[in-house]
Amino acid sequence: MDQEHIARDGEGAGRRRFLAIATGAATAAGLGAVAGCASGDGGGADGQGGNPSAGTRPPSGKPSAAGPGAFDVTAENARPGHADWPVTKAGAARAIEGFADRVSVLPGESFGLHVSTTAPRFTVSAYRMGWYGGARARLVWRSEALPGVRQPEHTVDSGTRTVRTRWARTTTVDTKDWPEGCYLLRLDAQGGEGQRFVPLTVRSAATAGRTVVVNAVATWQAYNRWGGYGSYDGPSGGYASRSLAVTFDRPYDYDDGAGLFLVYEASLIALAERLGIPLAYTTTTDVAREKRLLEGAAAVLSLGHDEYWSPEQRAHITAARDAGTNIAVLGANCCFRRIRLEASELGPDRTLVCYKSSYDQDPGFKRGHPATVDFRSAPGADPESSLLGVIYDGYPVDAPYVVTNPGHWLFEGTGAKAGDRFEHLVGVEYDKVNTAFPTPRPIEILAHSPVVCEGRPSHQDTAYYTVQSGAGVFATGTMRWVEALDATGDGRSGSNHGLDARCGALTTRVTENLLRVFAAGPAGRTHPAQDNVKAVYGGS
């Protein structure tokens, strides 16, 4: 095994601890030591019962029409919200949990819910997530009481260590009159025994003229350790015990079943909906499957943690950029892992294959599919920087965000000055401009923040570049950007990484500037990038 693979094999427990650090979880017990700071230098590195259709609809007015070009985000958010949406009584570990047999549906389509509970009955409440005057959700539909059943124990494949549930469908849900958007379905066990979420996207059939919110469901699933296994490790905590393929046919273990949605996506969606810009909604799976989905889109948003991409997803987003669609990467470590989507027993594109350093053992690779390794790694190396402008440089870090280019249009209205520091905003992973990798030019560096990653000095960069089609591409270069949108107070409590109101005000105003300009059309035509790499780095 070469040194690159040795380094990778130490990664599993560290990446699980990374998730705890990144999201501010209270403990990382049992997750082991951090694997180390990856180097970005050089050119390579690696049912049966119940009928929810007969349920009750809340008295909040008629649902908006859901169809191509018909969705009005401002009208939707003018409706009364329901601030009681969070899980407040999670209950015991297996009190109630479930998953949908579709990652996304078009408005009016149905999907199956697979639920396991120790309670005799339960209800399902569908909350559309948005702004709603600060409530952040609206109750769109609630089921009648449904019979509960404890589903069979999961199994684990011996070869790929894939967790499989093979649970029976509990009920079928009809989304008639559900507006497109991002949903959390809350499962409530009778008698208060427990609550859990099931995420679902009611996707847009067309995106022309709209800013497209892309739920990073592949990354949610890679980090999911329900059943004891995920893409980083297994019960032993070691990389060698990781799943080589994971499936959507299981609940999410993180954040009461919400996956990574609440930490890395919900606050950005609330901000975008508050602004009232035309929005469309989809998932990484849908972008990969539908070649023409992004045709005519004004912008595409990659949210806080969007690490796992298929080659098809990357090709379709690159083609959109080259046709004039703006791209915003509001996180770090984006487009890092190359995956393959395969069918599960419940349908197409429900298994995420990522062998990483064991790619040569992958039957799909042996049949001629691309290796499921990091995009920058051989075979078929294709560093993510050619699309993003920045490239992943390492973790873990916790550092101030340092403004370099305060006169840039994205900083308009922030009051930021050159050298201003925003504590803790760089973390837990970060990206930089590194011209040793393919880097589109002209590219502008807006923030250039010194970091020390396990003893290695480096920099985090926020960057913006433009291309011949007129598209603008923006990358925050830090994973905490979306989290910071909700930061308040002085940060002294230590919660939310210590992010304070200054961080919240900066990220909110920059994001507002970004969303408004990107929604108006190809940003490069009105806001062309002015290359400053030499001025910042002193090189070429």
C-alpha cells in the first residue's frame, strides 16, 4: 500500500470526529483521533396500513400552485408559519424512525414511508422549510393516526458492509397541493414516546430563470452511520471497516433524522426565501440524473457541505456554467469525492458507491466505470478547482476570516475594511486558490485568511471568477458560512463554534448581495472578475 493510501486509511475515525467538530456536537466520544490536515500542495493527492391522503390540512389558506414557472416564493412565505416544527421529544433511540423511498418527488407525486416504532400509533406532519416571518416552517399536511409496527432488524452485507433494512412500506403519502420546496416530515409516536424527522424534497420540474437550491443528499448519506456503518468507518471506528456503498433505504442517525439539512442548508434557504428571489429546488441525485434540468437556470447553489458528487452531476453543473448559469459554493470541501449512483431494492439511484482507496476492488470500476476516488486522484484525476476556482486544503482549523478586498461588490454594505477579522468563521474545513491545480482565470480573492492546520501554515481563500459565457462562480472557502448566517450574540458562550453577531451580519449581507446579483443573470457581464492572485500570493 502506498503512502497516499496509508494516509487515507487513517481517515475514518477522524472524519467522523470532523462531523462532530463541524456541527458543534456536544461529544465525539468513541470517534478516535483526528486523522490529520490534508495537504493541498502540488498536483495530486488523493406498508400497509393507513391513508395519509385522508389526513387533515392546516387552516393556512390554499396551497400555492406547484408547477413550472408558477411557484411564488414571496406569496408562499407570506402565509402563517408554524414555529412548533422542531423535534422536542426525541425519545429513546428506536422509539420511532423512518425514511422515504424517494429522495425527491415532483409536486403531486406520491412516495412511500417506511417507519419503525415501538408505539401503537403515530402521525406524520409535513413541514415545508422556509422563512415564514422567522418561524422557518409551515405545516402543509398532517396524517391521521397510523398503526405503528416495529420493523425487523437491519442486516449488513459481508462484502460492501452496506446496511440494509428491507422494511415494509408503512403508508403512501400523496403530495397533492404541496408547494415545491424542502420538507421535513416529523414522525410523532403516540403518547409522546418519541419524534424523528424524515427529509424530502418536492422538486421543481424546471429551473429556467430561477436560482436552484440543491440539497446535498449524497453527502448527507455518506456521513450517515445508522446501523453502525457509514462511508468513513464502521462499529470499530476504523477506516477499514467503512461501508463501500451506502443506501438511502435507512433513516438518518444525525440531528433527529434530518441528516445534515438543518446544520448546513436550512438557514440559507430561509434567507433566500426571505429575499423573495425566484427559487427552484432539487437534489444532487436529480442533477446527476437529468441532463437538461439546469437549462436556463439563473444560478445554482451548493450549500454548506456538498462533498460527494457523481461525474454526471459535475458535468451537468459545468455545462450550466458554460451556458451562463452562475454557481455559488457556500461551503468548503465541495465536489471532492467521486461517487457512482446505483439502484437499491426500492428504486434507482438509491445506493451511493464510493470505494475510495480500494477502488480497484470495485466491480463497477472493473466494468469500466470511473474510479470512485477523490476527483483529484488517479486514475482519471480531475481536480475540483477547474469548476470551483478554489481547492480543498485541509482540516481541522478554527481561524479568523480576514477580509482582503473590501471594495468588492460582494462586500457592499458590510462596512468591512481591509484586514478586518471575523473570529472562528474559518473552519472546520477550508479551501484556497492554488494555481498548482487547474484554476480558471481571471479569479479574484476577497478574503485571504492565515491558518495553521496541524502545524502546516496555509491560507483560506474566498474567491470569485468569471468565464466567457458570462457566468460568475463564487466560493466561500469555509464550511461555516451557512451556519454563521444565524450567528448572534458575542460568541462567548462557545456555542456554534463561538461565531458572533459580527459574523452573522457579514455573511448575511454578502450572501444577500450574491443572491440578488446571481438571480439577475450572468454575473460576469455586469461584475467581471479582476484577477488579483499575483497581488495576494506574489506569484503567477
